[in-house]
Amino acid sequence: MIRLTIALPALAMATSAAAAPTLGPAYGDDMVLQRGQPIELEGKAQPGETVVADLSGNTASALANADGSFRITLAALPADTEASTLVLRDTTGETRYEGIAIGDVILCSGQSNMELPVNRALDTYNQLRLAPDDSIRLLTVPKTTAPVPLRKFAEPVKWVAADSETVAEFSAACFYMGKRLRALRPAVPVGLIHSSWGGSAARTWLTPKGVSELYGGKTLELLRAYSSGPYAATRRFIPQWMEWWREQDNGREPWREPDTLEWAPIPQFSFWNEWTGTGLDTNPRANVWLRQTVTLTREQANRDGRLSIGAIDDLDLTFVNGEPVGYTFGWGIERTYTVPDEFLREGENEILIAANNMWDMGGFFAGPDRLFFTPGNGDEPIPLGADWEYAKSGVEGVPPRAPWDANAGAGVMHNAMIAPLGPIRLAAVAWYQGEADVGQPDYDEKLRVLFEGWRNQFGRQARMLIVQLADFGQRQSEPVESGWAVLRQEQLAGVMADGNAALVTAIDIGEPADIHPANKNVLGARLADAFTGRAMPMPQSAVRDDAHVTVSFTGIEGGLVAHGGPVPLGVEICGTAVGSCRYVLARLVDDTMVIDLGDGDDASRVRHAWSDAPVVNLYDAAGRPVPGFELSIE
């Protein structure tokens, strides 16, 4: 536990004591500080105080500025498993942090495959039994979002040593990486920080500078506006949504003319997946309008009210009497919107919800008791009941999403789940994300901007470890175009463009019928090997010589091998046109793959494992798979 010692001058006994200096929320007892790098400490003290930091005789000081913040840099230290004490002191007192280790600190981030815990991975019983290791320290960041960077997490966090209890709910890929690192280097403690969110898009993790670079200054400005006034920011965003809807719906504006829709009573108050015979039970990915009325007295309508509509899965834009009052994305998130009195009237008031479902269940998430209107005059809330109407829309696709929404907002997860980590030095970032970005362009650019932003925070030395997406989806017996393969290629390109990054493929350990494969044990070991600098198999070039194409690789140990047969599977030769690819037989010669071509063959590209769920058997002799890739033939 952090220990505070307060110096109380005799004349000040009648007043509250000034607070002793403390570090930011990611620092604490039992933390690991990065070895071999200047130790960056950031915290709060009384303005103008000189704060001294002492880590077992390694000392430095800094002056707290006008808002009380300070930053101290201690000299770099070598790895040390022995517990140390960090003391912060100024004239108000001191704060002690006990059990400090010096080792390698790694941030693990991404979406659900990084989030998947040890108790859902393979061999859980044995792994938890063998988990205890006082030199593996874990820090879990709570999930929340914010439109602007925060200094604190949503709730307090603390470092804990690995044991069967603390590891069970921790990221499996992250823990197994740490466990492998401890086996490789027993004298080096490992600090693992887990900050992930299932379903999150890459852009949610960008710094404000990255958001501005990729999505423009207006997006950043709108986020800042939302921070200071959500209603006003929503009103500024809504025209984008309305313009999109008009373009998709032949100019119609159902929020102004709801009677142009074909309304029917909802079959039951539930997810619309359960509305048998409506078509939504078989195809729930849809845009659906929901309608209800609430009757108000003159007194109730003369003041701002609050509209609670429960949780809508996934996205809603809600109108009252044709005026937009709120927008939210996020399943399970309950919505309550302020309704200005200028939108209300005595008598009947019409509530319209434009709901969109992108995946799985759609529509009402909670029971009807969560839906009500609270008048501003002090009257009791008015229930909205369960007798809503619905109208299916012919509009397909997902409406524009506001930059502050939960799973695809611009930088909103970085602001709440990364920014509060402060300037702690990291050895690496392990990043497993991409499923939510399939079908969207330029993932390699997103990685470039992500790398830049996080290194600005955590140090240029941070090595980026990128997991290439696992196989998931339909098996194919003919060459196909694949959004998953395109994203894997962009992951590869992002890594190859960076001087301190590694691609760790999971293309052979997925499960075609489960987007959350359980074999994080092998993945964690691969991440650890890549972290230590062990070169991973990577495609390098495809060169044509007469009737042959030779594909060269780097990072191959012991030569290439084809498991289970004489030739590698999933090798394609393509022309320039879409649909021109065909499977070919390739020969393996040491570290190269040779493809024989016929005379006059117009081959321009080579592909490997190019489908959502490829069957792969191409490895090096050390048992590491060759990633999915496409190369232009030189």
C-alpha cells in the first residue's frame, strides 16, 4: 500500500494539512519500472514545491508548476528482482512506494482477442496452477472512453503479482508472453499493462495529434466541443447524419414526416431478433425506426425534460417532435438525453428513435421499465411503456458515427485508457487488433500514426509487436478476394515500414467458426520471441527469371518446410486484374520458394494464404509459420 507521511507545522494544526506529493494513477506499489531507460515520474504536489524522488539512492528533483504537476527523470537502472522503495518528499511530507522492481514493461492493447482472458484460453487448469511468479506484475486498465485526454482512470488501479487468482481474468496473450519472457530471462522482472476493449476500431486508440492527422482538425474540435457540452456538439454533428440518410433514402426525412413510413406495433418488447416473421429475426443487421408518444401538461412542457430510452443495440439517433436530442453508439449503454423546452409542447409529443444494428442482437436491450420521460417541473417520471411501433427501413449500411462514440470514436479509448498512463517508459507494445477495421482502407497508415503517437508518450525505444489476424470464416477451395487478407497485408506493410516493429502471425492458430480462438498460449510465446529480437519469417521479394519466380524470405531458421505434404498450400499466381489468381505448385529450396511458370505467363503478383480462413502448412524448420502476404513480381 502507498504510504503517506504528512509533516504538520505546529501553527497549522487547526487547518487541513497540505497533501504530500504523489505520482500519477499508473504508478504504485509493486510496479515495474523500465530497465535501461531514464525513469520518468509524473505526479502532483503543492504548487511551487520542490519535489525530490529517491529510488534506493537514485535521486533527482523538480519544481511543481502552477497547477501542482511535476515531472522527474531518474537515471536508468539495470534489471533487478529485489524489491526497492521509491520515496517522494517535499516540505509537506513524503509518499513511499514499496516493492518496486526494475525490468521490462510492456503494454498489451487491442480488441477482444487481446482482451480474451486466461480462463478462456487453452489448458486453463494447469496454467493457473503454474501461474504464481512474483516477478510478473500485472496492471489492468478499466474500460471507459473520453472525448479529451484524461489524467485519471475511471477507477483506481493497482499493480499485482501474478498468481492463480490475478491471472485468471487477465489477457491470455499478454500473460503468456510475459511467462515466456520470464523463462527466457529469469533475472528480468516483467510488468504487463493490459488496456483493451472488444470490438474497438483502431482509430479509438489514436492520440489527439493522430486524430487530427488522419481525420482532420474539425474532428478534434468536435471532440473538444462534446467534452464541454454534449448536447451542442450533438447538434453540430447531426447534419452529417441527416445528409447521409437523405442520400440513402431518396431524399426522405422520416424525422420530419414519420407517416411516410409503414408502422406496425412491435410484436414484443425485446431485441428485434425475437420478432418472428418480421424479417428482422432472420436479418437483424438493419436500420429500424421506433416510435412512441408521451402526453405532457403545459407545466411539464414549459421546462427542459430528460428522456431515458434504456439501452439500444447498437446505435441510436433520437428525435422529439422532429428535433434531434441525442446520439449514442454502444450496446448495453443506457441513454438519457436532455430535451429543451422549446422542443416540447402541451399534449402529445412524438419520440422517434432511428436505431441501427451492426452485429448480432438489435434494438431494445433493457426492459420497458428503463424507458421514461422526466419532466423538468418536478413531477414524477412518466413511463413510456412497452407498446411501441416500429418501421423497417430500406436503408442499408451504417449511418455516420460521431467522433465520440464508444467503439469507433476518434481517440476516445486513448484519452481514457492510455493517456492516464503518463510518460512511463515501455520496452514494447503488443497490439492485437484489426477485426473491426476489415473492409476499411489504409490500416498501415493507422499503424504508422498509432506507433508515432504512442512512442511520443512512452519513448522512442518502444518496440511494436503486431499480431497478424488469425484465420476465421469460410474455408475456400478456389482463390478469392478477401477483406481479412487485405488487412493482414496492411498489417505486414505497417510493420515493414517501421524500423522497430515485428509481425507475429496467428494465421495458423485460429478457429474458422470462432472469431476468438483459444490458443493464446502459442501466440504469447511468439510475441515473446519477437520481443527479444528473434527475427520472424517475413516475405522479402518475388523475382522472375525466365519461366521461374523465386520468392525470398527473411527470418527463416533451418529452411522452409511444408508440413503434411510435398508442397506449400495456398500459393497463388495473379495477373493485374481482379479475379485473375490461380493456385500453383511451388518448390521449396532452402529459404526460398520457387514457382514454375509457363511461357508467356503474364504473372504480376504472388499471394500466400489469401483468404479469410486459409489452410496453411508453410513453416520454417523452427515451427514458425510464414504469414499471409502478397508480393509484386519484379
